[in-house]
Amino acid sequence: MRIGLFATCLGDTLFPEAVKSTAVLLTRLGHDVVFPPEQTCCGQMHVNTGYQREPVPLVRNFAEQFGDPSIEAVVMPSGSCAGSVRHQHEIVAERYGDAALRAGVAAVKGKTYELSEFLVDVLDVTGVGAYFPHRVTYHPTCHSLRMLRVGDKPLRLLRAVDGIDLVELPEADACCGFGGTFAVKNGPTSSAMLQDKMRHVTGTGADVCTAGDASCLMHIGGGLSRIKAGTRTLHLAQILASTRTAPYALTEAAR
């Protein structure tokens, strides 16, 4: 299958290894991964803060970059960006776009996936040949859980990882408190939610807290780093890309 890889803004600027790991994983599974070089932000942050007209150029660019019929699927290591493409782009196109944009959005929407749902629902795999001999807990991100409804797909993938010690995260489905600009506009509330999340993460004794969204990992990881918890955050794609012959060097990971 020919797969278009969407990096996302946070992936591009702060979590490039998650994007690289997605490409490595999909290539290892036998697929042709292409990276449209003119891709930009999906426009999610604009829509989420009430600016629905402003992201029209971003939505149009996404549709143009990934609308190539030879690209059979668009995959991204982000539930929130996948949710934006599948739900928000249509709203923007209907309200402020033209016929060409609406057609482009519709064509791309149907082939866009978050990584875990693509692996499980499209490729029908859970065992991807991964090896990660560490204690791990999983945080299900809000957009993937509530908008995309990926359910337990990430956990099914993690359970199939060789050597992993996967421990349940108490109150896992509670928001970590990031929510984009929510963390800025509602700082005290966001911090309180983060404190609860960190307490549950550290209580598991996990070496790693993983998730499918870089935004949550940034928020949780920042908090864990400030309290020197010793628990690191790592994107799901990086765990799934790790193998016995090319293992992820956890000792070299930044806290």
C-alpha cells in the first residue's frame, strides 16, 4: 500500500522521532511511505479556538497534498490531527470553502487514519514485531478516545509487544489537562488535572508513559520532568518501531 505520512506540527517541531518511527514501522510492514514535502498544519488549533474561516488555506493545502489518488491511505501519529481532518475539515469546507475544496476534503477524509486504527482496522495486525523490555503504562488521549473512538486498539498493539510489562493506568480516560489553549486560558484547572494524571502515572511504577498524541506527551512529560519522577514519556510509534535488532535505547532518552 502507498501511504502518505502526515507529520503534524508538534511532530515536526518537538517529536520528530515519533514521525520517523511511524515511517520505519510502516515500511517494515511492507508498505511504501511517501512524505508530501509541502504539507503544513492541519488547522486544528485555529478551529479549536473559534477561527473557522482562517484555516481554509491549510485545509485546502492538506487536501491538495494528500489528494493524489496513488496515495491509498493517509496516516499520522496523532489522534487529534486525524480527528481534525475527519471532522473539522468538512465543517470548514462547508461553511467557507468552494465546491473544489469540499470535493477534495471528502476524498481525503475517507482515507485518513490515526496510526493505531490504521494498523488494527486497515492492516488487520496487532503483532508488528516490536520489542520493548520495559514497564509501560498507556494514557488514552481525549481526541483518539472520544472523537475517533479508537477504543482499545493501542492497548492491543502494546500487549503484542515482546518483552513489555504493560500496567494499567488508574483513571486512564481522565483528561491530562492540556487541551491546547485550554492549558493557557485555564492554567489552574489544567495544572490540577495534570497533577492527578501524574499521580496515577507515577503510582504504576512505569518506566514509560506512552500515548498516541504528542501534545499530551508534551504536557505530561513536562510535568514529570519538573518533579523528577523518573518516568519518561514516549510516543506509541516509537515503542512499536523498536525491535530486537534495532531496540529503542531508553537509557539515552530525554526525560
